[in-house]
Amino acid sequence: MPAGVPEPAETVSMVEQAGGRATGAVCDITDLASLRSLAAQNPDIDLVCANVGEGARGTVKTITPDDFRRILEINVVGTFQTIQAFLPALEDARAAKRPANIVITGSEHSLGAPPYVAPMTAYTTSKHALLGLAVCLARDLADDGIGVSLLCPSYVATERLRAMATESTDVQAILRDYAQEPEEVARQAFDGMASRRLVVPTNVVSTPFVTELHTAIVNAMPQPQEDRP
């Protein structure tokens, strides 16, 4: 995992307290060898959650090329490499007649640029790229029977966001007006995976700007010419 991601011990403990089994590991998602080593140590995998994301504020005028490149390296290349490293395990699961699925954590930014979010050009670009990756994966893995879903939440009321809200009235407003509870987003993620939905938006607040953008795209498509005598 990139620098700044905490050790997994707390998450492992939470899973075990809920009655599950878990092991934790730290790796660098920008290093394919590190990911392949982790995959080799955990061959019995039937679900890969590519939950990768780092953000940076800024418009095309203000973000530096280095920051833009770093965000894409983590969010796009990191997601791709995570999936590629664990793909053999998913293929083995299908060969053993077990279900196999990939859930990519995208964002409402995967479907457009939310107007209520400060400009995050690099982040929006990276998450929009994951839509293309999910579409290609669904095509490439269709014959293998591996499900692919792109989770597209808006704000999620994580511990980090709640902590930020204690110091910012703006973040308090975000929590009030836009954020969903993590449990609700998780439920929709699993429901989407179970029903083999390619795109899984979770929050109605995304509907207006997503509808506007994609309606404009559909309306801009050339129409077939009517047959003329």
C-alpha cells in the first residue's frame, strides 16, 4: 500500500470481532511484484475488492504534472495491477466451480464531475478512467464467468470524514447533505455484485449531474439517416 495507509491490524480485529476470519498484509499497489507476492501467499481468493484512491484538489490550471501523474499512478495503475495480480486466483476459483468477482471502488466522479465538490481534476480523471477499465474487464472476462462491478458512491460517512467535520462547518454540511453510512454503501456493493451489475451508483445526489452528462452524450450521437428514394 502507498505510504500513509495504516497497518491492517485494526481492520483484521474488526472482522474477527464480527465473527469472520481475516489476515492483514502491507504491500505497494504501485509495485506489481509486491502485489504478485501477496497474491502468491493468498491463492484461495474468489473476490477482489480493488479499493484504491488518493485525491488532490486543483483544476487543470493549478495542479502540477507531478501530482497529476502520481494520482493516476495510484488510482488507475494501482487498480489495474491489483486486479492483474489476483486474476489467476479468480480463474482458479472459476475452474473449481466457485463464484469469482471483482469490485472496483470507483466514485460518482467515475460518471461525471459532481458540481458540489471542489475541483479535483486529477482525481476525477482517474476515477473516470476506472469506468473504462471496468467496461474492458467485463468484456475481457465475460467468457471466464468472472463478474465485474464498479462501485460509484458519493461521500461516505467514514471515521476520517467525521473527524474532519469536528473542525469544519463545510464538512459538517457535506455529512448532512450528501454522505451515506458505510454500511449502506457496502450493502449496495454486495447487492450490485450479486446481480452482476457493471455500474453500481449508490446515492441519489449523483443522479442530476450524471443524468445531464449522459443524456447530452446520447443526444449528441449521430442518428441513422432515413432511407431516401
